Amino acid sequence: MTTLAQPNLDSLKASVRGDIVLPDASNYDEVRAIWNAMIDRRPSLIVRCTGVADVKACLAVAREVDLQVSVRGAGHNIAGNAIADDRLLIDLSALRSVSVNPYSKTVTAGPGATLGDIDHETKEFGLAVPMGINSTTGISGLALGGGIGWLTREHGMTSDNLLSVQIVTATGEVLEASQTENADLFWALRGGGGNFGIVTRWTFQAHPVSTVTAGLVVFPAEERKSVLQNYREYCVTLPTSSAVWVVLRQAPPLPFLPEDVHGKDVLVLAFCHNGDAAEGQKIVDTLVSFGNPVGVHAGEMPFAGWQQAFDPLLTPGARNYWKSHNFTELSDGFLDATIEYASALPSPECEIFFGYIEGCCNSVAPEETAYSHRHTKWVVNMHGRWQDAGDDEFCIQWARDLFAATKPFAAPGVYINFLTGEETDRIKDGFGPNYGRLVEVKSKYDPDNVFNLNQNITPV
């Protein structure tokens, strides 16, 4: 393992306020752990930064001794890009402060903040920032890759709601980036990943969201095809204030499901309506009419509470492997292939979900931000998840085979936040027609590719 010479380590200790965690520390294994348990890497040292000064000090020492770095926000990325062997881990996970300006409806947050941190503050003002579906997800990786969730149809991607950032570049320069300041960098940060620097402050636009009508409608396996056919026809009629997503999995032991359904293959329609409760109830009634549900759990609830609904199924410490496609339509061929693999789930925690995002985000021109896949209507994730390392090969192969079987029906591009570390051949697809311009921005702000542990854009 690469180690710092004592004088360099002493210099770093004198320059930072945050804790420095070395491999022989009692909490080293705890601190280096990230959400995906398949990622087991050992950095040379970890600096738990307390602010911008610590970030700058880390980069300065890394330059001085030619030590590569990695950067962690909340450590939720599927590819494990937060951490690597023999690097200096710049750990931002403690920087979780969030402040809300209810008059301008803006939210400022630290780079280690999670969706739950944002929701905790914004709910007090009847506001929300369009983000994901799991409260433990970090905002930094989410926003840098685009960001999809329950409010995407109504208010756009997370990156579409970004107003400004503070960022530390590879040389240690601290910059502000917005539509009016370093606009080229701001453009690249909205979908270009962690290629351009270390964001140390985020400012987002928030929107009025308080109580929503949300919940789950669960159908038996034998009705999957007919329900999905009804679903695809119904989606185009939904107002953008409503989102209905699909989950195919084995039924968890939810209290509203009969015990004899637990562990059985099911199709779940998960929905969220930000608007009139009566209109929301009509959506529930329509979804129920698609078949003969084995369970329905729906009603009015705080949006922040709905954001936590899937947390018990996405806890840290499990082994995860994903494959993903974008879609503009759900053809019968795609539905048949998906149902076939949903009937052969390799573990009780594996699932296939369709994230329906058509709406506001499609009205943005592909070149307006670095995220270019404005044609996408559904993002489909083939989520392999299991506990035992002995099941790795079986579960990974299931996801790969499903990916191959559905590829003929997919649209161009891929959502970069769902790319695994091995999918380097899909990076250009992830950035689409904006890749060339992203190379230009990368070459300007990080010509030496200091920030290379990501869905990497190679500078000229």
C-alpha cells in the first residue's frame, strides 16, 4: 500500500481540521465502507474533511507526492467510484448541512448531504427539491449524473434545478459556477459526473410540495403482462404532477399483504401524485382496475415520508450489481423478455424497475445541459441485490442476461448513475452527443485527469 512519508503526513495533519484515518486505525474498516458491499477497497489514508480548506489541503498534498485521489459524498454510487485502493480518500460525508430560504425557495446543501437531509429541512416550509426515491442517496453523485425521482415529470431532473455550486478544481482553485459565472463549467456539472472538480456547496431551486397521494398497488405474477399493457397506455394520460413506476420482484413481508403472498413473484405499481387528493384517488382507482390486486396501500402522506418508503429494501451492506437501459416505448417484446426474467429472480432482493420520467425533463433541449437523453421516457434498472458473496456469479449473470435480452428494444444512451464500474465501453453512450463538448470542458478544468475515478471523460 502506498503510504505518505512522515513529513508529508505531518504537513497534512497540520493543514486540516478533519480526522485523518490510516489503515491501522480501529475505525478504518468502518469509515471506508460504502453502500455497495461488493466494493471492498483500501485507500492509503482517509481525510474526513470539515470544509473547503481541508479539501484544498488534500489536493495540495496529493499533487506534492503524486498520490491519486478519490472523492466520497454519501458513498451511494453503484460503481463504488467513491473509493479505490492506494489513494487518498477525500471524504465529504460529514458535510451534511442544509439551509432553506423559503422566500426564494432555494436550498443550499453540503456535498455529503443525502436526500433525507434535504427533505428534513424543506418539509418544514412545504417545499421539496426534485431528487431520487431513496432517502439515503447522496445528492452530489445524484445531481452530477442528472438525478431522477418522483418529481422529475413535474419539475425536471435534479440537475435541471441546480442554480449554482462552489467547486474546488484540480489545482486547488475555488470557483463559483452558475449560468452567469463559469457558465461552461456549470453546463458540464449538470450531467457530466464528477469529472471537473470537487463540489463543496450546492444551491438548488425548490418547489411547493407537501402532502401527496402515494402508495403501492400489488398484482399477482399471472397478471403481469395485462397490467403492464394497461400501464403503458395509461402513462401518456397522466398529468405531470403524477408518476407511476413499476417494480417486478418477490413480495416482501409488508403488513398490508396477505402472508401467503410473501415471497411470491409480484408486480408493484408505485405512484406519487403531487396535487389534489381527489384527483390522486382517481389515479389509485384506475391503477386498481388494471387487474385483481393482492394488496393496496395508498393515501395522503407527507412527501418526505414517501421518499423513505423504499429505504428498508435498499439498506447499505448488501451486494449490488445493476444493468440499465433507456426506453421511449414499452413494446410487447420488451415486456415478454422482462416478465421471463422476473420469473427467474436469483434472490429475494433482486428486482426490475421502470422509472417513468416523461414530462418536464423532455422539454429541455439535449444541448442545454450535459445530461443529453431528453428523449427518454422510462429508465429501466435491472437491480441485482443479494447478501452472500457465493451468489455473485449467479446474480450478476442474471442481470447481464436480462440486459442482453432487452437491448433490442432499448433507446440510445444510458443513465450514467446506473453504470457499473466495468461498463467503460458505455461511457460515451452515457454522455451522448454532448461528449465532445464535455471533453473540451474537462481539458480546460482538469487537463491532467486528476478526477479520474468516475464515468471518466478523457481530456485532450
